[in-house]
Amino acid sequence: MPFIEVSGVSKSFPIKGGTRHVLQNVSLSVEQGEFVAIVGSMGSGKSTLLSLLAGLTTPDAGTIRIGGEPLKGIRRDAAFVFQNYSLLPWLTALENVRLAVGAAFPELSRDQQRSRAQQTLEGVGLGNALARRPGQLSGGMRQRVAIARALATEPQVMFLGEPLGALDALTRESLQGELARLCGEGDGRVTTVMITNSVDEAILLSDRIVPILPGPPATLGTPIEVALPRPRSAALLAHDDEAARVRTHVIATLTAALSGTSRTRKAAAAMRQHEAESSERKATEMTIPAAEEAR
Amino acid sequence: MAKRVINMLLPLCGIGLALLVWWGASMAVPDLPSPARTWEESKIYILEPMAKRGEMDQGMARLAYYSLIRVGRGFLLGIVIATPLGFLLGVSPLLTRMFDPIMQVLRPISPLAWLPLGLVVFQKSEPAAMFAIAICSMWPTLINTAVGVRAIPQDYWNVAKVLRLSKFTTFTRIIVPATLPYMFTGYRLSLGIAWLVIVASEMLTGTPGVGGFLWQEYNSLVYAHILLAILTIGIVGFALDRLMGMAEAKLRAA
């Protein structure tokens, strides 16, 4: 049974002069330990979907079940990383993480909480910035603190809301590597749902990509498996054929949905067909000379 | 270097001009003493600030001290009442709607109107003065604290929700630190009002202090001392404001 099960969920918001139907009949399932990336452009409804999954809002229709139980508000064993850090500026990095540890494990003493917080911060490479306030940290470091805060509570499920969206391109790249390492290692992998607008980020980090097709109302496209071995690195993936195939597939799906006409959808389908044929051709081309040489 | 000299000279020029205006006015109005005469008749109060020659005939420092003690008590009472109320109104739109009309009506009432009521209720002048100071000076603290709570960014509320912080932790770790700058702005304004009120209340009740001294000297026709009292009130008020401002600045840097 999947760990997270979303069935037929719809959500609308009242706006001036009517309602905005953000999501319609959305279904998704996430297995335990899986990393799912929901990819779509801005305003496509992915933040709303994440809010629903996180229990921050309730759907108008449909059900969400996590761990077999219907979702009622924010789960105790869930952790979040938002796009805009949300660190308390009057607490040090250590104190920010300790606050989360204290709320999740109230039975631990202050010192135990602090040492756990310190461990996690060291794990994200901030061992020498424990006593600094968010104002004294760079954007990348602040996001690391936010990630440490999420991981320190030892969650069962993590929700990442465009976690690297507010960072510059270079910091984003290096933090992607960090995230890949943190979320991808070990046996007890945390079930993670991430929303992002970067296809490459999704390929680097996730096991499955779910494209969100813009509406309104938005719907989910067919999930695309990312069957690449871990650990992954951006350098390796840049030259990987499978990664390129997945990338093309995802972008084609998203572009086709954006244009919305059947003509472009047919064009996208033709492109996919062409890709499949050319890779087949490459495979056969490579064997023929070998066969000739063998003769 | 030149800039620093000019920066020191300009206020002195301003003061010089003000003294000129005073002197001019004293020439025109026979009862108004000139700056020179004011100094002559007042210097004993300034040069012997800690002297005590009689109930109302004391050095300026002593008189200011009495007034400050009263201000301190009333001001503290005011902020002790206003701060929790400010938090309550800040978090609850319902309570705000309930009490806003009352607040808007009570706010503009002058201390001179509250004082007789205070005397009726408390019978004695000290508690009446404290009551008048508290009820007049509490409004900036109350309003600023409520505004501060309402100004807390949604981000911080999200943190409390998402980390599942207890109500107590949310209050101590998020609400109070986020509202502190607003609270201190309120305290500064409240202190200014409290100082205004003490002078008025001392004048009305005749208790020893700067205001009491002022009124007594007016009744004794020693006008130079009125001006002395006025200057003292102004300088002490300025010093209080500055001290509060320093406390506020330290908080912002922290």
C-alpha cells in the first residue's frame, strides 16, 4: 500500500468575481522511501498541491491518506523546507534547529536537544556557523539551516516547497548536490515530495517525476520514472543518455500542455517517436559494423 | 573637522536666537522676566540642587526627583496594564472590534479631565496622580503592541504551525521577540505622555515636584521661577526620551 495516497482531490479558492479552480481530480501515490518531484511552472498549482499534502489546507473534494490514515492537519512526523527559509532572525542557527528538535522531542533535555541540533548542522556543513544569526548567513547557508531543521526532527515524510528557488544559480547547484546526498543515502530513506520548476533538479534528486499540467484547473500528467542509479551527480547526469531521455520526455509533456492545442501535442508525440527511433537506429548502426568486422 | 565644528555651532546658534526672542519678549511685557533676571533669581535652585529649605523650597534636582518617582510609578502601572492587553488585542480581531470604539473615545481625554475622577475614586492625591498617569499614558503602548502583533509576518506564524510549537513557545519565541521593537516605541511615547501628565497633576494637586513648584511660584508672583520650572520640565523630558531611545536602539541592534 502506498505511503501517501491522493485520490480525486480538487481545490478551489474564492477570488474577486468568482472562484479559481486550482486543482481538479488530482490523484497521486507515493511509496514509502520514494522521492517524488512535482514539476511545473510558476502558478501551476504545485504549491497548492503541496499545501494539501502537508495538511496546511484541506481539499474541497477527494481524499488524502498518509500511512493508511486520512490526513488531519500537519503530521507529527512530517518536516518542511520552504522556499523562503522561514528562520527566526533573533535566534542563532543552533537555536533555530534546537527549537524544532525541542518541539519534536520534548522528552529530551535542553542539552540533548542542542547536541542533536549541532550534529545535524554539522551534517549540512555548518559546524562553524552555529552561533550565527540568519542575518549573518548567506542565502545558501540559511537554506542549509532550514534543511538541517527539517532533518533534525527525524521525519517520516518531508515536504520540500521549491527549496532552492530563492538561491542564485551557482549556490543552487551546490545545494542540489547536498540535498541529493542527504535525501538519497541510507536504507531508511525519508519519503519525500518536492515541488520544483527545474527539470534537472528533479532528475538529480527524485525517483519519479510527476508533471503538473497547467489549467486552470491543473491536473497531473503521467508520472515518469527516473531509473538512474544513486549516488547521482550533476556532472554525470549531463552526459547520461537515460537522463537526457527523461528530460526530453518531461519537457515535451510540459510544453505540450502549455500550448494546449492538439497540433502541438501531436508534435510532441512525434518528437518522442523520433527520439525513440533515433536511439534504436543508433543501436542497430553500432551493431552492423561490428557484424561486418566479424565477417 | 570643520563639519563637526559647524554641527556643534548650529544648535548653539538656535539657542542663542531663542534667548534673543525671550529677551525681546521680556522687554515688551513688563511682568515677563528677562533671561538675565531669571538666572539671578533662579540660580540658587540650580547651584544648590539638593538643598531642602522647606516643603516647596527645594533644589531643582530634589524636585525633579519627586516628579520622576511619581512618573515612574504611573508609567510602570500603565505599561503593565497596556502590554498584555496589547497582545490580546493583537491576536484577536474579535476583541479588537469589541473594544476599539471604547479605546478611541478614551484616548483623547486630557489628564486634566481624569484627575478629578481619580481624586473622587481614590480620595488622596498620590493614587489619583498615579491613576491619571497610567490611564493617559497607556494608549501608545497598547496600540503599538497590538500593531506589532498584527505586523508579524505570516512566515513566522507558518514556522509555529509547521514545527507544531506549543502556545507558550509561540508566545515567548515568536510573538514577543517580533513585537519588541513596536513595544519599545510604545513605551517611549507613553513615557513622554506620562511626563506631561505629572506636571499637570502636580499643578492641580499641589504636591511637591516640578509642577507643584511651578504653580506655587505663579501664585507667589515669582515669575522667574515659572520659567525655571518650564526649562527644567523640558530638559528632563528630553533626557527621558533620549534614554528610552537608547534602550530602543540597543534592542534593534540585538
